[in-house]
Amino acid sequence: MKGLKGNAIVGQSGGPTAAINASLAGVIGAAKKSEAIGAVYGMVNGIVGILNDKIVNLSELMATDTDVDMLKHTPSSYLRSCRYKLPASTEAPKIYAKIFNIFSKYDIKYFFYIGGNDSMDSVMKISNYAKEIGYEINVIGIPKTVDNDLLITDHTPGYGSAAKYIATSISELMGDCDVYDIDSITVVEIMGRNAGWMTAASALARRDKLDAPQLIYLPEVVFDMKKFVEDVKKVKAFKKNVIIAVSEGCKMEDGRYICDGVSDGPVDTFGHRKLSGAGRVLEEFFKTNIPGVRTRVIELSLLQRCAMHFASKTDLDESELIGQAGVHAAEEGQTGMMMIYVREPGSEYKISISSYDINKIANGEKVIPKEWITGDGTDVSQEFLNYARPLIEGQPELYFKGGLPVYKRLP
């Protein structure tokens, strides 16, 4: 609804990234300049913060331009996060009543939520419920996920920085492995439940056809153990030190994850099981099928999500812009929308920012196109490299003290 005047509230949800605070900085910066928005509040721990009335005044905490700029260059989620699945309004009307009572208490007319797939589900539910009860509020989703698996948007804030860290780590690992004239196999396990965007980014490390990783395995392709051994043996015929990038979410033909039996832990509130251990399974497999070769496993684990020291400037700048664009869209009266990147046609990388109906995005998933994966399922195509390479460009200038970067922390 256009012409609304009141306060804004913003939250962050899901896994942290190097760029999620850049989007938050964009929201805060634009909201502070808005004639329609008064105070800017933050919900601590996402939707859970609203339910617990745990609200902070970001207009006061981010009083200066330096505060906002430092926030842009701070990794992880400044407002902290949650993995809370908002139930349907018909199942839990009291929860929605509580949320909207808090909105009324703080005169909230603008709601911004920064997150991934599950967070966009919350955006959709809050927006639709507001329309049902006639509550005047503009609800906007700001995308975020290192997994790069949100529908419609060309890419997601956070992915470029994670991709840059992964490619850099592979490149540096290659330098370490190649100094020894011994037979070795190094398996690098990289995040990715159903979409292999992060693992595919390992290919950006290559400058030569023999460079690492020599093999890449993605969740989009059925994983076959017998074929896997043959793939490795073929590479070993011309390369002593083999580096393999594998997604944690790779599955075999019967639907089981590679890591089944290693990582059988509980699921989170969204039904997602923690995945870890694919590399260790493959390491044990090598001992039997390729004996006498030194094998090791490296799990990038959480390090690949919030590595601000090697973030992409392109990613941070775009993330700030999409946060600002979210505020402008809300000022114009848009609601029930997620902001998206639109890549312009042509060889030169250029994007614009638009918005899209959240109901057509939430609970969907974008995987790597089949045509971007080689026919044997062990690599990605030039099309993927052309897509991903612009996203990792540039190095941000961080704030340092005593040789270490200085980051903003919630009091």
C-alpha cells in the first residue's frame, strides 16, 4: 500500500553469510532517509525475536554512516538468526495475533526479512495473513543464501563471497598438495544439500586443464561408487596428486546420501537433516579400492559461509543495493514481494534489481541446469564459469585494528 507512514522492522534468518549484513546495511541506510519511515527496529533472532518482543532500535545503534559502513563489512548475522518454521495461520492463530500485536505496539508499517528459502516462506505467510485481516503493512523479502538456490533471482546475496572463498581454498590447497612427489587423493567436502552451486564454484580455481579440482561431484547427478573409482583411476593415470570436490548432499541411485551411516543425526525445524561425512565415507572407500595412496579429507564446513577476509566486493555492493531496493519497493506500495537480481543480456556483466511475487518463489528450489554439467557428471561447463566468475570480482576494504578486522557486534 502506497503512502503508508510508520516504523520499519527488519530481521535475519537462516544460515549466516559474508553478505547478509550488507543487505541489512542497505535496508537501514535507505529507511533512515525515507520520509515515510520513522524509526527502524530490528528483531533479534528473526521471527522468534518478535514473538519474544526482543526488539532493538537500529536507528540509534546505527546512528552514523560509519556505523552502517562497518555493518556492511561485518560477516554473519548482526541481528542473530533463527531456524523457526512459522506455522500456517489456521494452525496457530495465537502466534499470528502475537506477531501483529507487536506490529501495532511499535507502529510497524514496513516489514523486511532477509533470508533464504525457509525465510521466504515466513515472508509469504505474514504478507498473506496481513491481507486477510486488512492490516496495512508492506512486507518485503530480501534474498540471502550461500546455496544460491532461490528461484527467479539470477543469483543470491552471499553466494559470490562463498564461491570466492571456495575457489581460493582449492587453489591454495593445490599449491600445498603439488609440492610433494607422492601419490595422493584429497577429497574436499563442500556444502550443498540439493543444489551444487557451491561445489561447482571450485572450478573457478582452475587456470589450466590439469589444475584442481580434477573431479567435481554435485547433488544434481546420481552418485555411483563404481564409476567414481574408475573416474579417479583415469585421472591418476596422468596426475599423481588428485583433488576432488564433492557436495555433502550427493545421493546414490537408491536415494541415500553418501554420508548415510556417518551423519544420521536429528533434523531441524524445517525437516532438514544435518549433512556431514561424505568425504570420510569416500576416504574409507579409497582404502579398499585404491590402496597404497595417501588419502585425506578436508571439510570446509562453516568456514565457507562467513569468510569476510576474502569476500567478493561485487557481492557486498550488490547485497547493499538489493537491501536499499527493498525499501524503495515498499515505499512505492509493493508488498508480498521478494527482491531479485536480473542479469542483463550481453557479454558484459550487468544486473538490475526488480521484485517478484513471493508466492511464486517460496518453497521452490533452483538447481544447476543440466546443460551446465558435463555429460559424464564430473565437471561443470564453460557456461557455468561465465555465469559465476563475475560474482567473485573485487576485494572489499575492511576496518582493521591490531592486524585483525574489526566487526560490528550487537550489544
